Amino acid sequence: MSTANTKLLQPDEPPAFEVMPGDGTSPFLLIADHAGRRIPQALGDLGVSETDRVTHIAWDIGIYEVATQLARLLGAYLAVQNYSRLVIDCNRPLKAADSVVCTSAGVDVPGNRGITESEREQRINEIFRPYHSRIEAELQRRKRANQATVFVAMHSFTPVFMNVARPWHIGLLFKRDTRLARILKRFLAEDGSLVIGENEPYAVSDTSDYSVVTYGESRNIPHIELELRQDLIATKDGQTEWAMRLEKLLKRSLHELPSYG
């Protein structure tokens, strides 16, 4: 359905993102680029079945609950995206081929085929930019206030992908800056039952990732992209368990980071 001459998000729909401001003193700034699975009413269902719209192709299952609990425990600032990555992926550079996907994990997305440049710009202007502008504004506020920041991007991944089982319980994703990843890996390894992935099941790159590269790498602030396996955070108990585990790990990490020691 074309929305080129109308607003994409209607007045009765949620905004592109929501924010938990935290206590104003925590160094932690959390985001969840794929927390929501909403599709704007104007786009219908994008031609994707309800069965597929509740799977990982639409959102990071369980991560909203973990991120919000973790933010409360840390007193941290949190920004979460409300709309599905099927509309536009808020963790992809806008020039990336999969910024707006036509196929995801073998599932066709007919509503994304042949969209015009103005329709694409509408998704950028109403979903991608407002979300990232709010994160940018918070980083600028912290800079003016001389408030240190540790940037954490929250994601989840499927236990099986293309019929291949993924053994990792948690993935630590980074590119050039390994400061926080090395510390967290050491702490996580204290629990001998955990399988820890370094840049697994994905790896960060300038072409495939937006948030960590833009807000961590480019600013030289400590950062990490966390990937939690979805079967571990599928229940309230699992979500609480991982939120509490990450709270302890992240708080401990402050004592190891050079700028916080």
C-alpha cells in the first residue's frame, strides 16, 4: 500500500521508539534496535503471514523484557525501537542492501518489493531517524555534562538457523575496540556452564551494523553488542535471570575499564 502522500504513522499508533530515562547518573546507555514487531497500519502486513511475523525475522524475541529489566536494575538510560525490522532495520546503515528487506531467512516480504524512493524515505524519516536522533541527543547531553558512557546494544538470536544449531548462550560482538568484550568474557567464563561466542553468531562490520559502529566505535567510548539466545529468555524467569546476571557483570566491568578504575 502506497503511503507516499500521507503520514506513515497515524496519531493512534505508538511513536517510533520509547525511552526509559534512568536515574540520570548511571554511565550505562542501553538500546534495543529490534525490540518491537509492530508494522504501521498503512503498510498492512507487508504480505507476511502472522506465523512469520512473530518469528525472529520481525524482531528480537525476549530482548525488550530483558533490556527493560536490566535498565531498571542499573538505573540506566534505555531506548527501544517499537517497529519491526521488516519495515526498516534500525541496525543497518541506510545504504545497506538489507536496510529494507525483500527476503529474510527464506521468507518473502512482498510489501517491500518495488517501494519507491519517497516511500523508503518515509520509513527513514518516521522510524529510523527519530529513534537514532534521540540516542544521539542523549549522547550529546552526556558529553555536555561530562558524564561518562558505556554503550550496550541488546539483541537476541535464534537457537537454530537454517537447520544448524547454535551452541552459544551469549555472543559478545565488537569490531576494533575489544576493551569491554575481553572483560565480560573473563567474567562470563567464571560460570563454566556457559558457551560464550566472540563475534558469534554474527560479527560487527561497518557495512552490516549501524549502532555499535556509530555510537561506540566512532566516539571511542566503551561498548558492546550483546546477543542472547532466545530459548534462554523465552520465559519471565529466564528474562529475569539474564537481566540480573548482566547487571552484575556490567557493574563489575566498571572497575576493570581504564577510564573507571
